[in-house]
Amino acid sequence: MTIIVTGGAGFIGANFVYHQLKHHDDKIVCVDKLTYAGNLETLDAALKSAQFSFIRADIADRDAVYKIFADVKPDVVVNFAAESHVDRSIEDPELFLRTNIIGTSVLLDACRKFGIKRFHQVSTDEVYGDLPLDRPDLFFTETTNLHTSSPYSASKAAADLLVQAYQRTYQIPATISRCSNNYGPFHFPEKLIPLMIINALNDKPLPVYGTGDNVRDWLYVEDHCAAIDLIIRRGTVGEVYNIGGHNERTNLDVVKTIVHILGKSEELIQFVTDRKGHDRRYAIDPTKISTELGWTPQTSFDDGIRLTVDWYLSNRAWWEKIISGEYQTYYARMYGDR
Ligand code: NAD
Ligand code: DAU
């Protein structure tokens, strides 16, 4: 089989590439635009494998995508490519519409034109909006209404609806997964967990939005990759699968855990102006993927967060290069007078 992995130079896509190379002998072709979030160095080890190749391209560039499909003749496409950061979408929505919606539609058109065995859309639990903090009995299921809060989540929901429309109208054999917050190796430093690890290591303030009582449902990235692997091989066409491992934590708890693992002081924590439209709580009900495909997460939050801190301690060169570049301008803009 030949699998195109779009966005494979980003956080989850790269982990998925390594998961595939470790567990299967399929040919993997990564298609990535290498935006600020894409990093070819992340794929250094993969590039040494004869199973793997890389093509730099924008998924919203129709001519480039059609040429890739004509040359590569993929059996499966797994679409990770996206603008993925909520704060950037609040600052400037348009790029999110281009990559996340137009990009997905171009990939779907290529599937129509060239034929495909499976198109898998990597979506997010953010399409369901949020849950109240005082109702721990409520969870997102696959039938929860789409109810988005940010330009990012609206663009991901639009892409999901397009995938479902192409599946029904053109019989594109598609599946969708909606996962909760991931963490682990190669996570870009703008996101909560790597940002807090890196700032704490550098004895810089730890900027917690609002009161820090927003809740996220954390999943170790390897567990997400294993779930997608199962869906593309054994999932039912036309279905949506929620992915999550019941690892709910408040943001403040997560930050304090990191501070304690690193032996730093909680005095580094600084409460800053809240994110606009900030979703309160995400919580996934993973019953469907567990019962239908036998998926269960293997890594608890306590183990995963230690593995993640260890990874950032052992891979300083990877993140020091990132935070010494354009990231500094981004950081000053986002946090300078917050
Ligand atoms: P990321 O921002 O780390 O990586 C995104 C990758 O996509 C980068 O390599 C980037 O260069 C590439 N890309 C961006 N625009 C592109 C374009 N127009 N054409 C080709 N490549 C492009 O993102 P991530 O956190 O790895 O997320 C991957 C996917 O998983 C996204 O679709 C996201 O919505 C979804 N998701 C993420 C999480 C999470 O917690 N990070 C959870 C659920 C779902
Ligand atoms: O739920 C899945 C989603 O998880 C994915 O679809 C997104 O691509 C991914 O970025 C993530 O979105 P979040 O907005 O939940 O992740 P982020 O790491 O940006 O923020 C996590 C929480 O931490 C959120 O409540 C905001 C808060 N936060 C974040 C940052 C960057 C802070 O308090 N301080 C910060 O500096």
C-alpha cells in the first residue's frame, strides 16, 4: 500500500509517520508545505528509510496536489495538514480557511479524480464546542452537535462537513476521527505543554490564561497514532470515531505538574488575560472506537507527562532552534502586554 500523509512534518503527523514505519511495511509519502509549524529535521530519521519520501507542497495548490496524486498513486490519504493553533486563528482567521477548508476540498477532489481506497480526515474534539465545568457527567459523543467557538474549530468543522458531503455525493471512501488534546515528542513550543516545559526550564513566567480552571482531555500522541492506524485499516467507511482517554485535567493542574517534575517554583506561574471565546471543558467518550475497533489508550497522563518532559530535556537542540527564530516575534506579540 502507498499512504500519503499530509502535514507529516508537524507534531502528530510526524509521530504518525514513525508509527507507520515501525509497525508496517507500506510506502509512506509525506506532503507538507513546511509552514512555521513544519520541520524537516523532525523527519531526519524517517528520511533514512527506503519506505519514506517527502514532497514539499501546499494542499490548497490544486495543480501541485493533482500532480502528486498522478505520480504517487496513493491507496490511502491521511490528512493531518492544517493550521492548528487556536490563538493564531483568533488573530488572523483567513489562512485557516484556506488550508483547513480549501486544502481539504482540493484533496477530496484529487481523490475523486484519481480514485482512492481510503481518505482519512484528522479532525478534533473542538468541533463539538465546549462542555460546562459543573457537569462532569457530560461527554462528547459522535452524535453531539457541531457547535464551534474559534475560527480554527469552525474551519475544522467545515472540513468535516465537506468530507461527509463528498462521501455521500461522490462515494469517496472516507472516515473522520475527532481527537482530544495531544501531547508528546515534537509538539511545537506554542502549545500549552511544551510552552510550559520550555519556559520553566528557562525560568521564564508561565502564562496561564484566565483562572486556569479550563479543562482539557489529554492523550499521549502515540495513542492517537495507534487509533488512526486502526481506523484506516479496520474502520467503517462513512463513520466518525472519537478518540480520547479520560485524562481530564485543569490547565493549572497541568502546569503545576510540570513545575513539580522540573523541581521549579510555582511562583513562576502568572495569570494572564484570558483567550477570547475560551472553551471551558473538552471531554471525549471513546466508547465507539473501543467497542468497534478494540482501541484503548496505553499511556496514563502521569506516565505520558514524564516521558514528554524527558523528551524535551533530551532534545534541547530541536526546540532551542525553533524558539530562537520567528517564534520570538510571535511570543512578544501574543504575550508581550497580556
Ligand atoms: P501542527 O501545527 O504541529 O502541524 C501541522 C503541519 O501541517 C505542519 O507540518 C505544517 O507545515 C503543515 N501544513 C500547514 N499548512 C499546510 C498546507 N497548506 N499544505 C501542506 N501542509 C501544511 O499540527 P498538529 O498539532 O500536528 O495537528 C495535526 C492535525 O491534527 C491537525 O489537522 C489538527 O487539527 C488535528 N488535531 C490536533 C490535535 C492536537 O492536540 N494537536 C488534537 C486533535 C486534532
Ligand atoms: O482539543 C484538540 C485541540 O487541542 C486541537 O484541535 C488543537 O489543534 C490543539 O492546538 C489543541 O487546542 P487547545 O486550544 O486546547 O490547545 P493549547 O495548547 O493552545 O491550549 C490548551 C489550554 O491551555 C487552553 O485552555 C488554553 C490554555 N493555555 C494555552 C497557552 C498556549 C494557557 O493557559 N496558556 C498558554 O500560554
